[in-house]
Amino acid sequence: MRLSRYFLPILKENPAEAQVMSHRLMLRAGMIRQTSAGIYAWMPLGLRVLKKVEQIVREEQNRAGAIEVLMPTIQSADIWRESGRYDDYGKEMLRFEDRNEREMLFGPTNEEMITDIFRNTVRSYRDLPKNLYHIQWKFRDEMRPRFGLMRGREFLMKDAYSFDLDFDGARKSYNAMYLAYLRTFARLGVVAIPVRADSGAIGGDLSHEFHILASTGESDIFYDVAIEGIELAKLATGGSNFGETVEKLQSLYAMETEKHDPATCPIPAENLRHAKGIEVGHIFYFGTKYSKAMGAKVTGPDGSDVHVEMGSYGIGVSRVVAALIEANHDENGIIWPESVAPFKVALLNLRGDDADCVAACDGLYEQLENAGVEVLYDDTNERPGGKFAVADLIGVPWQLMVGPRGLKNGVVELKHRRSGQKEELSAEAALAKIIG
């Protein structure tokens, strides 16, 4: 993509309304623009990142055996009355009437809708287990939306819902999602700590929140350092060691500060870490809470009706984008993990009025594109300093710089954004390093 033809509304100054780093950098880098309180339009650069995060989430859900559907954003109040949550949910739920005076709502979550779909389509235990997920926009009317996407009103969510015949099956479905979440965040290039969470009135120990480590995070956690060394690439969704693997992982200590008791903590001080985090995912077993309320039953092996056991599994996809920035930035801007970077390389022509530079950059641009590399080619007439600042701000992993002096010496300059390392290489060597 040539920058001269791209839509990248960069801001040179920090927006006064942005209180946290991710909000500030997303606005400055032209990723988002606010349209009303807590609601944002995604600009092209931001959308590229959002779609990459979404695709990684999708691939790991599919790998774990979940099946993608797409449910509407607008829901009927009737199914929420069946579950008993319509009057209890509070003002965060946006409610309205259609032209026929039917009560409707903009969905903040989808337990009721997916239960309604299930009860009208699945009849026998032979059709279980099932895990259905979608990636869809949600709306919660926060009283005080703030911190950009960290606490907005409209957000993109992956929510999955499992259906099983009994508790043992529900636990297996839960554990498959537990591993899927660990793999997902590893692919996103971050350490995510699975923290045991309250299961509320249902009880039991099947509830975990996933926190991305970031110095600016709102959550405060203690955890076993062994969590950072998990070899996620070796984890499988099933197999003979599936239960043993999950049991070992879930036994690793991780607690939020308010639940951490130094006197009873089983982890030696040298292995205990204390860090800030941002919650980006939550998995939860809730048994028959919705299936009983809404009559979601299947015929069991003995011919009797059985209310299915359910769980829900959420990832805040748009929140993850902001959390990744909180965990990956410096004083100059964003530092994207390569797996979600909007472009892999920024190609910078340092002399747009020099015919040799133009010819060299055009050739490199063509070679990169032919190799399938996502490249943002800064072919504008901005000064080199401005081009460096933009490239650092938007966080592209590699910067390939072409100037008259280097060309005379047969070299280009290659910079790695995360390490800051620069080196002069032949164009061929630089391309080989970028393409990998």
C-alpha cells in the first residue's frame, strides 16, 4: 500500500481526552476516531489489526472444536424474561421498542439467544457435545465510558457456548477452551495469566479470567513464574494426556491481590511474581442455569429428558487490540507483535524527489508485494524525520530505509522496531531478512 493513497489520519499532538496510553496512541496513529461517548469508528490501520486479532481467535476456536455461527445484535426481550435477567440486568442494557411496540434490546451478551437456538434444534444426547461461537458487536451502556476501547460502550466480542450431557462432559469442554485461550494469547505475542475467578452462586472451580501483563493494567495479580514458561506449541486439544495437561496447568498459582494471602501462598518467594494485568478473556461454567430456565433439554441414553450443562467463553477482541498496545509501546509509539501488525514492513523513501531513490523503492515495493509481504510504502514528500516518526508511531515491525547516500554505497538501512537495532545491508540481504 502506498502511503500517498492510504487513509492514515495521524495526529501530531496527544489528544487531551485520552487518559491511557492505548487510547492516546490509537488516536494519534489514526487507528480509531470517536463518534460519540464510548463508541469508535475503526480507521483502515486499526481495522487491519482488529481483523488479524479476530482471525487468530477464530482459528484457535476452530482448532478446539468450536463451530462458528453468527447471531444478530438485536434481541427480543421475551427470551431475557424467560431466563429472568431482563429486569435484573440494569441500565447497561440498551432497550427499545420496534414499530410494532415489541420490546427489543441491543445484545450485551448471548446466553439467552444461543439457548433458544439450541432448544429449537437439538433433541438427542447423540448430538452432543456442541460448542457454538460467534464474533459479533456488543453494546453495554456504561455510565462513564473511558480509556478508549478499554471501557467503551460498543465492542467486538468472541463469545462461545458449550452444551454437554453431564458435568464430566462440561468440564472437558471447559478445559478445551482453557487451552485454546492459552494458545490464542501466545499467538498474539503476549503472556496471559489465567487467574481463578469466582463462580458465584453456582459454586465449583470452573471459572478463569485471562489477564495480559501490562504495567498500566487495572488488575493486580500474583502468579507462579512457571506460567511464563508454558510450551504452548506442544499443547493439544485432546489425546491421552489431555486431562493431565490441563490439571497441571490449572494447578499453577495465580490470584488477584485481594485474594492473595502471603501466609498461605504455596509458591516460594523466588518463584512468585507480582504484576499488573488487563483482563481480556473470561471462561465460565454455569451448569443448567439457562437450560432449566428456558427448557433446553435433550433425550438422554435412558430415554429421559436431561437439561444440558452449559458454559460460556468470552474474549474481548477489540479490547485485546488496546491491551496489546498497553503491553507493547515505548516513548515513540506502538510496537506491534508481528502476528497482528497492520503491515510487516514500512518502506521509507528518504528522498522522494530523487529518481534513483524512487526507482529503487519501486523495485523493492514490487518484490515485497510479490513475496506476499504486507508493506506500507511511504512515497510521500515528507522530510525523513517525519517519516521516521510516523513509522515508529504506527509500530510496524521492520523499517526499510532508502536514501541517496546508501544507494551510492550499494546499501539500504534496516531497522527492527522492537529492538531498535539498525544495520546497513544490501537490498537483497535486507529483503531476505524481512521475508524470512
